[in-house]
Amino acid sequence: MLRWARAWRLLFEGRGPASPCFSRVPVTTRSGGGAEARPLPLSYTLVDGEEARPGLVFLHGLFGCKNNFNSIAKALAQQTGRKVLTVDARNHGDSPHSSDMSYEAMSRDLQDLLPQLGLVPCVLIGHSMGGKTAMLLALQRPDLVERLIAVDISPVQTTTVSNFPSYMAAMKAVDIPDEVPRSRARKLADEQLSSVVQDMAVRQFLLTNLVEVNGRYVWRVNLDALAQHVQEILAFPPRQESYPGPTLFLLGGNSQYVHPSHHPEMRRLFPRAQMQTVLNAGHWIHADCPQDFMTAIRGFLA
């Protein structure tokens, strides 16, 4: 896990990782013809639990997937007795692709899914990009969110990462012959990425999104949409309303994602917010310090 933590820190200004996760489900290799208003049917995993208390809903970060929270979800379901849902965001994991990668669209997807599963109101827990989605959903539809946890992210602009667009361009340029063994495909992709992505740990992280579909290797993330909307993903939609429910900003002690200058906007939008820092954790708190991460969640639920 520490190797992946290092990879994410190198990708995003020296902070946070991603857990490896794979998919064998067919994915779309290009964006749709235009942004659509309808929600997408997201892929999810639901761990069953009691009906009486609000369930926990986990939203992953950029280039992540629902599997990032597998062990956390199972442990918290057992410890709390609650239902626990993990979700693939649009253009990630096993969820459908779309040309629309706005936070409004990601919030709309959840507004459609959560009532279908009987998970409203819920405890919404979002990391990084997922945290911004969670915050927007809570602001738009506070009736759906019993309480909110934003993991090492704030409702303001995230500093742009200079290497990120070049990494995505390198991924799009990867060319692998059909019908090659998986080990060979990964080796070829690694070699082609190496001229731009020089750190091996970063390449290994990116390669977790390489999947085989009908004998061809493709990226399961929608690189076109992510590249087109990267600045939008790093930003946060301006909002005037506030979320009245209990809110926890869970911060990594070694992370620079949330600055003191962000605090006024955090308190304006989330007046019942509290902040808690997990020492010795970077941006990806649940990977660096999973026990502390779960302890903080259980304490906030108490």
C-alpha cells in the first residue's frame, strides 16, 4: 500500500495514493456526443446491514474505483451494523462513460441512485474528487445527507498539477497490439509511458486502469472526458446555500490539500463543520492509516 501512496503523492503535488483495482467489464473508449442531463446507472457494491440507521456511502477520488474501499466497507459494516455502499463515479471503474464530468452531473447520478437503494438519508463520505461530489450533493439536497465527511479536500480550487495533463496524454498515446498476453500488454504500456512518466511507481498506479476487452487493451477510465474537464474537477462549483447537517473535514497531517485559507469558505458552506487531523497520513488517509480513518468515522457517528 505504501508504494501506491508514493505514486499518488508524485502525481498530485506530492500527496496521496490510490489502491490498485481491476475491471474485466467492457468499457467505452470514447466520450459521448454531448453532455446529457439524465443520470447514469453507476456501478456499486452494497454491504447489507440494519435498516434503522443511515447507511454509509463512500465516494472515491480521481482515477480511483469502488474497490478502493473494499476492506474499509466490510470492516465498518461489521463494526457499526450499518449498510455500506461503495460507488464507481461516472467515467471510472465499471460505471458508464460520458462526456460530462461536472460535479453537477456526478451529484445528479447519486441523487438518482441513493433513493433507489433506500439509502436516504445517508452518511456521505467522499475522498478528494469524491469529497467535492459529496459536498455539492449535501448543499443541493440536504434531505438526502444525514451527515457528511469530506476526506482531505475542501470546497475551493485545488492547485493545478503541472504533470497531470502530460501523463494523461501519454496514456492516450499507448498502443498495444491485439491478442497479447496480459503480462506482455502491461510491459508494453509501461515501456511506452516511461519516456513521459519516469517514476515506476507512478506508471504502476496508472496501469491499474489498463483492462482487456475482447482481446484488446484499453483504459477503463474515460481519458477524453477527464482531460477535457481536469480544471473543472480541480475546482468547485460556486454555491450560496449552506448545508445544515453535521460535517467532518478529515485531514491528513502530512497533506497540503486543505490550507488554513480555505477554512472561512468551509465554515460558510458547512456551519456545523468540525475538523480532525490524522497524524502521519497523507492525502489518501484510508490507505495510509486505515484504523485511524475508521476510528474517526465511528467517532463522528457516535
